[in-house]
Amino acid sequence: MARLKVISGLNRKSAAIFLVEAEGKRVLFDFGDGLDKDEHPDIGAIGTVDAVFLSHAHRDHAGSLDHLDDIGNPCVFATGRTLGFLKGEHAPSAAEIIPEQGSFEACGLSLTTGRCGHAPGGVWFHMQTPSGNFIYTGDISLESRGMPFDYPPPASTLVVDASYGDRAQALEDQIAAMSAYAEGGAVLCCPSAGRGTDMALALAARGHQVHVSADVGEEIDAATGRSFSVVDGESATPRQVIVATEANAEAGLSAALLARGGFRFVFSSHVPNGTPARRLIDRSEAVWLAWNVHPRRGDVIALADHCGARQVLPAFVDMAAAPALARDLGARLRLEPETEI
Ligand SMILES: [Zn+2]
């Protein structure tokens, strides 16, 4: 028998931590931290685990890695690119590289990975279980142009990124809106290891001369071999279209340009309280425009259908605010903190 215990990540956008007990082992899928500054998961409730399987390097999925001591210092399994993004403060001492598309064994468990379409080097996990297999998607997107999504094999239980709840708008329409707003110059803020490549390619395809921060330039080069004009805190000008980290102007080139003044800012990520982005948006000094990096309602349903899932746990969303998704999932919807898988 295998059991899933949700430590954090159901009912709202929060830290991703899902515990699976199988074959006498205890393993975690993701080990994230809260997105708001003072919000942290209850790591003390986890106990000792044998392994951590990491989907990608974003804070809400990997931000608790500096607390590995508290869960018995397990080995962290992640792709080479994800581990590369973790260099520095969150780098685990014991790590094993897993394929972006392929299979591997860990702790006597058989797992398969595929590309998630959400972050460079990011993956979903498929695990063999006695009740018909288990999928944990981490964060996924089925719409990215620069990052492919691989459809996973069948599974009876699916923990799926449903961050956008009922949202149905297509990325293509959002790109048109972003492109229109960027006429005359704008700083398009994005997270490291995130949507920067897609943003630069999409805006360039619509005829903009796109400039980028140095880290976004490196990501584009690694993903596509293309080079974009790199600007910094001194050389950037307000009339340029600039794709820059970080997502909420809390660090990086976007923070430097905010400090300099005179730039128009566009935010498109989750905006936590206490960030410069929150302050600017609340004062109507910046705009927020949608840019899908998570699945739409129809994408979640298509994936559940594709996998033949009988139990679907929609993660990172308040399902009370997603009545259409709840209706479409029907008898498959599960929101209990413990489920046999
Ligand atoms: Zn993410």
C-alpha cells in the first residue's frame, strides 16, 4: 500500500510539500517555502524522510532546502539544470541528478520524469504504486513556446498544478495585450529560471526590439542559442522593452531600474504582500498583466483525461474560488489531506 499525505500545497497557493509513504520508505515531492515573507510550512510535522524529489527550483517548490537537517538530511533528486539554479544558499549537500525525460530508481521506488513546460530543467514525476500509479506534476504549462511539455503515462492518482483555478484565457491573447502595452517602452518583470525566455521570444516575434537582463540573456542562450541585447542598471533606457529579473522588482535589474526611476513596470507573476510590485500596483503606479505559466482549467481537465486519473488533487488553488474546475472534475475531485495511492 502507498499513501499520500499533503504537508502543504492544497487549498491555496502556498509551499509545495507532498509526502508519500511506500515500500517502507518516506519520500517528499518538493520542499518549498511560502511565497509571502512571513509564511512558512510546518516542517516539524514531516519527520525523517529518505529522499526529496524536486520538480524545479522556484521558491515555493525548493525554498525549504536549507532545512534538510530537520528531515534527516535526505538525498535530493533533481535534474542537472534545476541543481544548477540552486547553487548558493539552497544547494543541498547530497544530490543525485535525474533525467529530464526518462526513468530512475530511488529507495526501491520506480519513477519516470518528463519536461514540465514551466521552468528550464523542470519536471513532473510519475511513480509506480500498487493502486495504479501516482503523478505529481509540480508546476506545469501546456502553452509555453520555448519549453516543451511531455504528456505523462497513465496513473490513477494525479496531483496537478491548478494554480489558475477557472482561468480560461489563452496565452496568445495575453501576449497580444502585453505587446500593446509595451509600445513605447516597459520593464517586463520575470523570475529567474522562469518565463523570461518565452517573453523575449514572443515580444520579438511581434516586432519589438527586446532587451534583457544578463541572467535572462544566459537563459535564452542556453535554451535556444539566440542572443539578445543585454542591458544593465546604467545602460537601460525607459523607451526600451526590457525583460528583466526579478519578478516583483525585489532584486536584480528590475529592482535597479525601479530605484533609478522613470520606467514603466509590468508584473505578471503571483504578487506577494510586502514586495515592491504589490506597493506599485496598489498605488496604480504599475500594471499587472496575465501571462500563463500554469495550466488553464481546460488543460487540467485534458491532462486528467489523458492520464485516466480516478483521483485528482488540484494543487496550489482555493477550490472554493474555482467552481467550474470543481464541476468539470466531478467525482474525481479529492481535497482530503491523506489519500491511498
Ligand atoms: Zn514554479
